[in-house]
Amino acid sequence: MNREGRGATTPTATASSAPETFTGNRALALEEGLLFEVGRPEVTGVDLDEPAAFRPRLGGLERTAPLGLPGLSEPEAMRHYVRLSRMNYGIDSGLFPLGSCTMKHNPRLNERMARLPGFADLHPLQPVSTVQGALALIKDLSHYLLTLTGMSAVAFTPKAGAHGELCGMMAIQAAHAANGDDATRTVVLVPESAHGTNPATAASIGYEVRAIPARADGTVDVADVQAALAPEVAALMLTNPNTCGLFERDVVAIAEAVHAAGAYFCADG
């Protein structure tokens, strides 16, 4: 029997009424220990020559003890990561009901465009003269977004959804400060169907978070929002589509109620 890479699939002991197998595995369901449990210091998938004599330049901060990383052969490392990849579940595997910004289907054409060298090979510290194409695209997209939303400015600096939420809430906080009511507008309303990062974002910049219940169908009722609106409310953070994967059909009425109360409407997606 070929035992190459056998160490990577050594199972931990588990109680089971099924008969034992030679490897401890059940068909293709491989019971694998942690890499730190199965790795051996004397094994490696690469061969590196000993470096020539040199004088450290780390000012006394160089490592004096072994790294303590698990050693694996190349087949073991390959099988480990392929096995992990088979545990992934995403839009390519089947329906994902969570209405999250990272779980919606992106056409493959979009991904191909994002991997074009003009995007993928850019560096934040490149000279401006070398990134004129990307800047022109950002300007065009800014124009489209401003036209569609009626806003006076748009920011492309946020790197992810939660970062975008933080940017929006900091803008709202600054707007209240400019209006002179930031000391009294200290509460942010967050529906129970919102992304978990919504309440975390509001709390991280000092707001008190109050929850808005969801209806039986998973959406937000305008009446519940109106009942929660008060002089101390600074904003409502609404995820649309929400975490149930549903579009809020009363979003316009909800936004109008929030604005009428002197608060701001932070839209997540």
C-alpha cells in the first residue's frame, strides 16, 4: 500500500459504533488532525540551501529560536488544502439565502474585468501620472452614482462593506456635529434583519444601538420605525436586501419617516 502522505490523515480517536478502518477514515470523509498535530519538524516540501555567512541587520530583533511551524511533505500540504477547499460553500455550489453583500452572485465577466492588469496590478503609491485610466473610470462612475442618488459627493476609499458602513456613519456623525445636535443625537436604530456589522459599526463610534423588530415575513414595518424615532435618534441603518435575503418593500416610506424626524438614513446592501 502506498503510504505517502499518510501522516496528514491520521485521525484523532472518536467514539463510534462503526467498525474500525485501517486509516480511521470513512470512505472519502477524511478525519484530519490539525497541521500542528500531524506536522513533523524534520519534514519539508521544499529544499533551501543554507545561507552564506552574513551579519544581521535587525538590531538585535532577529529570531533566536525555531519557528515552530509544522513540517509537511508536498503531497500532505496539497491534500490538506484541497480537502479544505471541498468544505467551502458558495454561490458556485448552490443557493445561498443570506442577503449579504459578499454572498450575491457576481457574473464571471465582472471578475474577469476586475483581474485586468489595469486594476489588479495597481499599487496605492504609484505616481498619479501612471494611473490616469483608473482615475478616469472612478470619475465616470462617480458621475453615474451622483446622478442616480442625488448626493453631492461619493467616496471610493472604503475597502469593504463594513468599512463603507463606517465611512457612512462617520459622515452622519460629522453632519450632526455641523448641525450642532451631535450631543443629543446619540442613538442609532438597527433592524434585527440588518447585517451584524451594522450595530458593531454604530457602537464603535460611540452610538447607543436600539433594535427594530422584524415582521413575520422578515421585513421592517414602517410603524415600528416611527414608534422608535425620538429626538435622540441620529440615524437608522437599513440593510437592503436584508440578511433574510429580502428587499425592504417599504424602504421609501421608512426613509421619509427617518428624515422627517431629523435623523439620517444609512443604506447598506
